[in-house]
Amino acid sequence: MTSQEELVMEARANGMELLPLEKDTYELFFGPQHMATENYSLILKMDGNRVVKAIANPGFLHRGFEKLAEYRPWYTNIALLLRICVPEPDVPEAIYSMAVDELMGWEVPERAQWIRTTVLEMARVSAYLFWIMGLSFKLGVYTAGQWAAAYRERFMALFEQLTGARVYHIYTIPGGVRRDIPGDRWLRELRDTVEYLKGKLKDFDNVLFENYITYKRLEGIGVMDRKFALEEGVTGPNLRATGVPYDVRRVDPYLLYPELDFEVPVLREGDTLARALIRRFELEQDLYILEQLLDMGPPGGPYKVDHPGLKSLPRFKVPAGDAFAHVEATKGDFGAYVVSDGNNKPYRVQIRGPSIAHGIRVIEQLLVGARLADVPVILMSLDNCPPDIDR
């Protein structure tokens, strides 16, 4: 018996849904060890090198974030929920904190709003560089991927100076942020980093986005139209690549976004190439937004609210009620619905992450008819976050 047959028998014995095989077809387990899937896997029914059917097979990162949040004090959940999306952990921090702010009836200080907006845009730039790195490696354009990793390190260093941590920052909290910005030197370093990266965008265009190989590999594959995208709950760059100009920062503005000038890039082709180009255009817009924020400068005043309940965080209570807050992440529309029964712990926390749609229904449809070599790039073009699916 082959090792593949043993895997199939073991999977079926454990109750896993597998694909009925026909003559001249075979079943292929794609991931989670494969570097293209990142703690996520697909079960593919193949006919030669073409995908006949695909089943998303997540579950390798299930940690029950939402249920665990019901057993932890309000502020402790910041360190838990940010793990829902590792490449962009500041987003879960922000949506949870904004929902708690609404429940408390807090008006977050202007300085805290400026810092929160800046952190979210830094997170977007960092996440897009991380995505460029992944796409480049899957296309075999390793030079661009190594550049992206190096430039991302500059933002990681700035995050470390600001928050004390490189990846999990635990920085945005209900009522503001955990501590103030380090000072003018940090602002200067951020501006220098933004200017430096702006000067490197043309290199990415030459090597990756305008590369003949990229166009031949990405154009015309993994196509979804506007109707399908809207029916399946697609958001973010994946939706804007089908011609829908939906961006939470414009449709339901929050923090300082009403005061900022930026474009919402839109394409209509709906293929893997369009999704890649949308992310390239949005990276440039995010750098432009950071420039505007730096020109504005952080307002004076406190960086968090002054509330007597914050002197004893484990006993801090939130008034009964419910609230929803969402932001525009690089993955799409990211929201949190939080319910309080008046105690020192949430009654319910529900995260509305974009990857649950993109990484299940959408990928299963887009892969039908694709070549095996195209599976990694189609998957990467959706930019899923596996912990969001398993939350």
C-alpha cells in the first residue's frame, strides 16, 4: 500500500470529507506542509494536472479565540485576539478596542486617534510587503521577495520602538493606546522609511508587477465576477478587483480617515493578476496616507482616556449592551461584534473576518479547472489568514 493510500484510509477513518474518485482521476493533499498553503490545506481531485474539484481543509490553527475571550477580563483579550491575523495583528486589536469604546461611551482623545490611524496604516504596509514576499516566492521571482522581506524589517523595527514588540504589539487598547509615541526621532525615522519605500516601488514594478512572467502566470486565471463576489461576501482588494469600489475607510469612515485624501483603486478583470495589481496600487496609497499623517503631526493631549475603572483592570466592568466596529484591513472588511452583560468579562465576542469567505467557498470555486502549478498563486492572490478561518 502506498503512503498516499494510507493517508486516504486514515483520513476517511477519522471522518474527513474526501472526494469520490473516478477513472483517470486522483486525490492530492495540498498542504499544510507545503509552503504555499501556510497552516492550511486543500484536498484536490485531479485529472492529470488540472483541478476537477477542491475542498478547503482548514483547522490546523484552531484555538477557540472567540470562546476564550468570554473567560478573560476585557483588557486581557487584547493579547489573545490579535493572534487571529498574524501578518496584521493591529487590526483585531483596533476593532475590539473600538467596540469597547462604543460600549463605554468614550470619546477617544485626538492624539490616540492619530496614533491608531498611523499604526493601522503601518500595519497595512507591513502586511502588503509580507504578501509581496509570498507571491514572489510562489512565482519564483525571489529577488522581489527578498526585497520585500528586507523593507518590512524597517517597519518591524519601528513597531518595536513604538510598542516593545515586533509582531504581536498589544498596543491599541480600549480608550486609546498603551503608551505614547517615543518622540520626534521616531517620527523622523518613520518618515525616512516611508520615503525610502516609495523610492523602491519602481523596482518592484520592474522585477515583479510588470514582469512578463508575472503576466503570463497570473492573467486570466482564478477569475471571479462582480456578482459571484457579492454573493459570497468577498471584501477588500479581492472585491475591488471585480469593479466594486467598496472600502470601509470611505463607506463607513473611522478614526482620522474622513480628514485624509486617498484613492480607492478598482479594476474589473477579477482575475489573479487584477488582485495582485490592486494590492500594489494600495501599497502606494497607504504610503501616501502615512505622509499625510506625518505632515499633520500628532495632536497634543493624552494618548488614552482617564477613567477610574482603569486603575484595576481585572475588575474593570463594561456597561451592558452590544457594539460592532470594523476597519479596512489588507485582507478585507474586518469587524468585531462585542456583547456585554455588565460584568468584568465579555458575554460574547464574534469576529467577522474576511478569510472565512475567501478561504472556503471562494477558493473552492476558483480552483476548478486550474493547473496544479497555478494553485499556489491563486491561493496567494486571495491573501487568506488561516487563523481567521480557524478562530
